[in-house]
Amino acid sequence: MVNLSVEFCGVKFENPSVLASGILGVTASSLKNVVRNGAGGVTTKSIWLEEHPGHKNPTMLGTDKWFLNAVGLSDAGAAKAVEETFPEYNKNKKAPIIANIVETSAERFAKLTEQIDKCEPDIIELNLGCPNVEDAHGKPFACVAADAATVVKACRDRTGRPLVVKLTPNVANIASVAEACAKAGADGFCAINTLYGMAINIDLRRPVLANKSGGLSGPGIKPSAVKAVYDIYRATGLPIIGTGGIMTGEDAIEIMMAGARLVGMGTMVYYRGAEGFGKVVKEMVEWCDKNGVKSLEEIIGCAQEA
Ligand SMILES: Cc1cc2nc3c(=O)[nH]c(=O)nc-3n(C[C@H](O)[C@H](O)[C@H](O)COP(=O)(O)O)c2cc1C
């Protein structure tokens, strides 16, 4: 039988499935529940320095092919993570935890990195999908290579832990953004965050979400995620958490063939529940056994050779 364990930035995962940021990742008990259901690791919802309000309802719309959300990165702030979430999760820890953080300037990102480092996460993930100023016209850091690199450099100076950069697919050339982050000291990547999306209720003649537009995730975005992972792996060779539209064991195998070392899943929970993690892992085992794969090292990035 295949051995599904993988090492990512020196951290051992029993299997490559990881809860993506923003879904069930608010409390220690919900994170632990995902691990009980078979996930190899978990990611927290994006943590801010201070409490951050989200958008007004409705914030979500799901169909059988895609999912649209404008939750708006609501969060209770770093104090809750430091005092409650991490101490509670780290008691009898059963799987690695990735702390996903977000802020609006390099200085604030650096300060937050220092605080979160003390919580002893296995990996720190910088969500660079957020605008670089507190108004509607700010560009997400990950849209400009130099801006992304500035944040990475500032955070690199504040932690010795593995630093993963979460990139947005909403750019012309994701590989060049990844290269700039790698030069600034990133250890790996998570790709992708959501694409831009909007849905209109034709009876009401207005957008469905209160925020009008939102982030698109779910089955329909898998090809974008596979291409982003392929391009980042080719450009940097660094470890990647392949995320976006992964619903089944075969989807997970596919994104690993593009170059992913871990597989992030968020919207999958909407379709298959938290139990979906165990099911995806079982499907991966079945595929590997059927295809004579003994270790995932045999398939990570194998499609790059074609
Ligand atoms: C409801 C919801 C909330 C999310 N919140 C966050 C978040 O707080 N931070 C973040 O980096 N990504 C967030 N994401 C993006 C996911 O982590 C993931 O990158 C994206 O949804 C694509 O993967 P999926 O198709 O498996 O969901 C969120 C996604 C959804 C659907």
C-alpha cells in the first residue's frame, strides 16, 4: 500500500490533504474536528492584528459547479489566536497547523508575524490577496511582484519558521510574482486564492451578494489552480500547497502532478462535509494502489517532464 506521508518545508504531514484558510478554521475545536476526519494538516482562517469586521449578508452563493463568497476576512484579531486558538490546538496536537495571516502594510504584516510566531505554528502563510491600503482602490500585494517581495522580506526578518506565500491567480504572470517572493526569502507557496466573480439575480436585476462581487472557488476553478501550481513549480522549484477546486482523490493526484506537495481544500467541505477529507485520502490510496505508486514522491511534479 502507498505511503501518503510527505515532508513540506521540513514539517511532516501524515497525508497531503490540508484544510484551506477560511473554512472551519476559526476555533481550535473546528480545526481538531477536521483532523479527526482525516486531514493531514489544517490552516487557520486569516488572522489580523486587530478585530476585523466582515461584509454584510448575503456573503455566499453555492451551485454544483462553483461557489462565490464575500465573507470579507472577518476575524477576532491576533489576541484570540494567541490566547485561545493556538494553545487549545497545540494541546495533544495530532497534525501540523498553518497560521494564515493578513494585513494592509508590510510593517503591520511584520508585527503580526512576530506575534503569531510565539504561538508555535508549524508554518506561517502570508495571505497577500488583500489590498495594500484600507480603501477600495488598493491593489492586493500579490498583484505586484515588488510589493509582495517587500512583505515577504519584512516578515522573513521576524521569524525562523517556514514562510509560505499565498498567491492570487488574478495576475498576468504568477510565476514572476513567485520568483520575487522566493528571492525575498519565501520557503514555499500556496496557490491559488479565489478568482474574481459576480452573480446577478435576474428577477431582482441586482447582484446576489451584498458586496456585489466576491471570490470564486470550487470545482470550476481547478484548471486555473493546476496551471498556477505548474507555473510556480517550474519557476521556483519550491514546495507548493496546491489549492483550488480539489474535490476528489483524483483531483488531488492531478494537482500534485503539476507540482503540489500538499493539497489544500476549502469548498470541498461545502459539497462533501468535513468527512470529505477522509474520503479524498481513501480515493488517493485507491488510485495509487491501482497505478502501482508506492510513494507520493513518484508523482509530485511528474507532469513537468511531459
Ligand atoms: C468561504 C470562504 C472563505 C475564505 N476565507 C479565506 C481566508 O480567510 N483567507 C485566505 O487566505 N483564503 C480564504 N479563502 C480562499 C480559500 O482558502 C481557497 O484558497 C480558495 O477557496 C480556493 O480553494 P477551494 O476551491 O478548495 O475552496 C476562503 C474561501 C472561501 C470559500
